[in-house]
Amino acid sequence: MIKKYLDSFLHLWYPHICLQCGTDQLDNNSPLCLPCANALPLTDFCSMPNNPIEKIFWGRITIQHASAALFFTKDSIVQKLIFELKYKHNKKAGLFLGRIMGNDLKNSSKYACISLLIPIPISTKKLRKRGFNQAQILCEGIAQIWDKKIATNILLKKRNSDSQTHKDRLERAGKNSFQFYLNNIQLLENENILLIDDVITTGATLEAACNCLEQGRPNSINIATAAYTL
Ligand SMILES: [Zn+2]
């Protein structure tokens, strides 16, 4: 009862409204109302063999399966959700996106073997600024739907790997994977890894992370992102 009053009271100052249409008729844990959530552009890539995400990596790295849950287009609600997660400290948006991914993955037999979720790490500098790693929040949302272990301390990002000059130099030297490193490498052996990121475009970062993860001799590497840029 007290919580109900407190919620109503808070609502006066901080109204919880749908990010898309502005209605206040929505679940407390969701950034979108039900009709707006139901209108999200799902890709259905999880059930599609040789989907566009898997094709991105053809001839580059060996991955078992890859998919993205939503189409990302400019000025869309998907872009807004990702923006909220990355730049507005909106964890609710991230957990929501994670749950959409979780539903997708759980219903696909291709991902049944997954034993470990690994979020793409961000630099300590970004982590300090943002307060959290957005890919980690996506993992937590996935795990709310699909009971999987999250490994946060295995794949790590090297310091200063964000600088473009540094990146260009490493890429020229064919050492793209050097922006990441592994900790507790033995924990990857025989695991079926699902690497998680927010948006996939060229796949360069994910490719570098996969090259790094391979050193841990996992059984398989899979990729899932919240959105795919058209
Ligand atoms: Zn709405």
C-alpha cells in the first residue's frame, strides 16, 4: 500500500511514460507501452539460416551462429532505446532490449547449447563516464528470460585501445584482436560462448573480440546483438 502511494507520488514529479508515444499506461519495468513494444521491428534472424549477421563474418572468423534481434534505422524507436541505454544512463531500456533478445534466443534451438554469455567490454574510461557497460546490462536482461551464466571478468578491453590512431596502427599491423585481452583464460575451455553487443554494423569489434576469445579454446563462439544497422 505504502509503495503504491509512493509510486503515485513519484509519478507526479517523474512521470513514467512510453518513450515512443508518451502514454503513461505502461508497465513500470518497461520503457515502452505494450502497443509500441509489439510494433518493434523484429528481424527473426534467430530462426533464419545464413542470415545477414552470419554473412557479415563469412571468410573472416569461424562462428557457429549469429543474430540480431531488431532492425536499427535512423530516427527510429530502436535508435532511441539504444541511445537511452548508452548515453542517458537508462538501464531500464537496456534490460528491456535484453529481454527481447532473451526471448528470441530462448525460442531458437540453435542457441540451446550456449553455456556462457560474454558482454563486449568497454574501456575503463567509458565505464567511468557511463557508470556501466551497456552490453553487460543487455546480458542481465537476457538472463531475466533465459537462465544463463554471465562472465564479466574474462574478456577485457586494453587501456588506450579507444584512440583511433592506436586502432589504425594495430589494424594496419593485422593485430586488430589486440584491443582485447583475456583474464582467467582456462574458464573458456569447452564452453559454448555467446558474445553480446548492442549494435552490429561492420562487425570489426566483434571480429576482434572473437579472435581473442579463440585463444581460450572454447567449443564454439556465437554472437547476438540487440540491433542490426540497415
Ligand atoms: Zn507507446
